[in-house]
Amino acid sequence: MSIDIITIFDFVGTFAFAISGLRLAAAKHFDLFGAFVVGFITAVGGGTLRDVLLDLPPFWMQTPTYVSITGLALLFVIIFKKQTVKIDNTFFVFDAIGLGLFAIVGIEKSLSVGYPAWVAIIMGCITGAFGGILRDTFINEEPLLFRRDIYAMACIAGGILFFVLRNIGISEGFCQIGAAVSIFLTRILCVHFGVNLPLLTQDKNKD
Amino acid sequence: MSIDIITIFDFVGTFAFAISGLRLAAAKHFDLFGAFVVGFITAVGGGTLRDVLLDLPPFWMQTPTYVSITGLALLFVIIFKKQTVKIDNTFFVFDAIGLGLFAIVGIEKSLSVGYPAWVAIIMGCITGAFGGILRDTFINEEPLLFRRDIYAMACIAGGILFFVLRNIGISEGFCQIGAAVSIFLTRILCVHFGVNLPLLTQDKNKD
Amino acid sequence: MSIDIITIFDFVGTFAFAISGLRLAAAKHFDLFGAFVVGFITAVGGGTLRDVLLDLPPFWMQTPTYVSITGLALLFVIIFKKQTVKIDNTFFVFDAIGLGLFAIVGIEKSLSVGYPAWVAIIMGCITGAFGGILRDTFINEEPLLFRRDIYAMACIAGGILFFVLRNIGISEGFCQIGAAVSIFLTRILCVHFGVNLPLLTQDKNKD
């Protein structure tokens, strides 16, 4: 995986995550600044928690790129207000790409500061999924992730695959590609076929 | 207080805290992963905030024990679904034990990095009580702790006792036991006798 | 800006921020401890997030002053329960003073650890505005800041002014005064004249 492709996917993922926050903010009629904050938290919240837990400088404070991408996403939502509803599938694909890539970034960063595989897998999951939890918490909704379809679990599965591949001697780059693609495909296929995790209680499923 | 007893209490407390998160998640019909996350946040959230504020590596990232205990707690709730409702009192006692122990761990960690008594007492309180605040915030409920009975205040009282005992020359181990027991008893007795803190306004108590 | 004036404004701002949390807690009939926690989070939450992101020791753990001011604010609200409602305008002015000062503290702290202007401006904004977001999140309300009038944007504007003045060679102290006053005035004037940011969607404004 060359740096350039990772970088492009990182930006695409950030854009897709920001859009998901902005659309919820628009549905709640937030003002432009509030919407920007929600989009930004969605895009960088997971990675920020990861960096704080790993005691690393927050990634988005090292380059203005992530703030700018969120600004572009806001501009995009303002200009293409009506169209954003219609291109749901495109965003869903972008979001799944972002999920796979963010998880890999989380794994690599954890390994780089000496944490073992199980911490790296959790950090991959936090990087991919915690932005959405923070988004829902701040807009005062019950986090979708706690009920919805396979999302964070795809990061866990992909993270495990990463270390399985690595332990059988596959080169780092192919481990990354394999894990990212598996997260992407798990996410896409689970939604396509309506695969869900079981609920904790099945007695009276009134939601 | 030998390391072994502290360790056992730490695990028991973690288990009890995780169960309290899992039960609320079950009541909200979260899926298994969402329930696990809520249980885990309840169990380690307070200690994680403490470690971040003290600039220490988060404790649960140093050993897989806490993730495993939350997994066991999830298994326990799945298997003994009906019974967990009936053994409320047992969990309440476990939770009170955890509260006392967590507070002591928070105090000791703060002192070990050079903070004064008042910071240590607050960190003890955060360790014991903030997991529950985070749990309620993420499941989109108003934190129980803001209204309910004596909970965090028991940590404060126990923390003050710890430093009173320490200043009169009691050995560290006995200060720990004394404070942990006092937190446990304060919690148990206040609930038993229905002792509450006054509300900030009494005019129209419409809740 | 001498240290003494900054210190006084810092305390006044902390007091005003704590009061704003305490009044919301009172409206929700929290108990005294819960109210204290909400007041404290409102007062120090923004600065704490800033310090964690900058990897600095949290400011309120270095001196008991901020805990004490929150305690005084709680005492004030208990004693002057009825009057606090009537002196809204006074608190509004205090809050705006706090906003301006907190933003400057956030900017200066960021620069002191080597971050560039754009990070400093964001940190100024987080210092001034994130306490209120945390307050609303913990009491389970949708953050006011996401919809309301010009608040965080005043910090951004003041932060930009700070660096414009600095780049044209104005001395640090005057940059600080200029930015703080501009934030204060922007806030006061926008509320007075009902200036708001546009909402992200205007189609069906059903709130």
C-alpha cells in the first residue's frame, strides 16, 4: 500500500465521516457552526480518542488537512443539499472505505508505540467506530452503533485477520490491504444481506 | 492489604460495574457488541479518565484482564438472564465493594505521580463514579448519579478519611482498608436508610 | 494585560461558567453533588479538553482555586436562589467576559507548546465553548451551542484578530486585550441585535 493510496483513502474516509455528521446536523437544523463541529467530531473523534489513549499528539492537530476536509464537506452539503439524499449509496461505500482504512491506521499507530495485538485491534475499532458514537452522543441520540448492523465488529474481524496474516509471514503491506478490504467487504455484505448481531434480550423486542 | 486481596476486589468490582452497564444495555435492547461496549465503558471509564488526567497509560491497556472480565460479564448476563434480575442485592454489594476499591486505586495512583491530597480525593471519586456517568451519557439517559442517593459523595468522604488516618500516622495499608470499608459502609447504609443529598431546588419537584 | 487582571477575569469567568451549569442543574432538580459536578464540568471542561489535547497537566489540578470557585458558585446559587433568575443580564456579561478570556488562555497555551496559529484558534474556541457542550451532553440535552446565537464563532473571530494584530507587529499584551475585547463585544452585540448564523437547512424549520 503506497503512501499515496493510503492518503487518498484517508481523505475520502474523513470526507465520508464528516458528511455523515453533517447530514444528521442538517436533519436537526443546527446552525453552520454547530453542523461543522458535529461533522468534525464524527470525522476525527475516533482517532482523537485513540491518540489520547496512546499518548500521541492528536493527528488532526499536526496538519490543517482534516479541518479543511470538514470545511469542504460542509460546503458540499450546502451546495448539493438535495442531491446528498439521493446519493446515499455512494456515501455508504465511502463510509465503508473509511472504516477499513481508519481501522488499519489505528492498528499501525498502536503497534508503533509498542502495544500488543489485542490493544491494536481495539484501537482500530475505536478509530473506525468511536467518531459515530461521539456524534450521536453530542446530538443527543442513542448511538446507532449500539443496535444497528455489523459496524464495529467488522473492524474487530478485520483486525484479527491482520494479525493472522502477519503471523503466517505475510508482508505488512498485504496484511493492511487484506484487513482493510475484509472490513470493507464485511460491512458492505452484512448490510446487503441484512446480517445483524443478536440483541442482548429477545423477550420483548419493542424497538 | 495484600496485593492479592486488592486484585480480587478489583476484579469483583470490575465485574459488578460491567454487569450494571450490561443490564441497562439489555433493557434498551442493544446488540451484543453495543452491550459489551456499554459494559466496558461502565467498568473502565472512570479509571480511564483518571489515567488520562494524570497522564498515565490507561490501566486496561496494560493487561487483557479487564476486557476479559467484561466478556465474562456479558456471558454471565446472557446465560443467567432471568436470574440477574433476582440477585439485585448481590450486585449492589459487589458494586459497593468496587466503589470502595476503585476510589483507593484512584487515590494511590494520584499520590504516586505527586499530586496533593485534594486532587487524589477527586481522582478517587472520578475512578469510582465517572464510569456510571459515562454509561448513562452514552445510552442517552440523564446520569443517575446527578440525582440519586449517596454514591460519589461516599468516595469523597472515604478519601477524606484516608488522609485523616494517614496524617495521624496510620500505616498506608490500614488507611486503605479504613477508607475502602468506610466507602462500602457509607454506600450500603445510605441506601438502606434512604439517606439522600438535598436537591438544589425544592420548589416544584415535578420529577 | 497584567497577571492580576487576567487572574481576576479568569476567576470571574469560571464563576460565571459554573453558575450557568448550576442553574441548569437546579432546573433539572439535581442533588447538590450532581449540581456541583455539572457546574464544575461547565467551568473547567473546555480547558481540560484543551490541556489533554495539548498533552499538558490539566490546569485545575494544579491549584484548588477552580474547585473552590465552583463551591462558592454553588453556595451563591443556594443562598440567592430567587435572585439568580433576576440578574440574568449580569451573568450574561460575566459569561461573555469569561468567553473572551478563556479563548485567550487557550491561544497562549497552544503557542507555548509550539502549535501554529490555526491550532491555537481552535484551542481558544474549545477552551471557551466546549464546557457548555459537555454540560449539555451530560445533562442529556442537545447542546445549545449547535443552534443558538454567535458563541463559539466569536472565539474564532477573536482568535483570527489576535493573529492579525500579532502579524502587523502589535505587542503580545495588546493582541490579547484586542482579541478578548472583540470576543466580548461580538458576543454582546450579536445577542443584542439578534444576529445568528444561518441554519444548515432552511426547508422545513420545524423547531
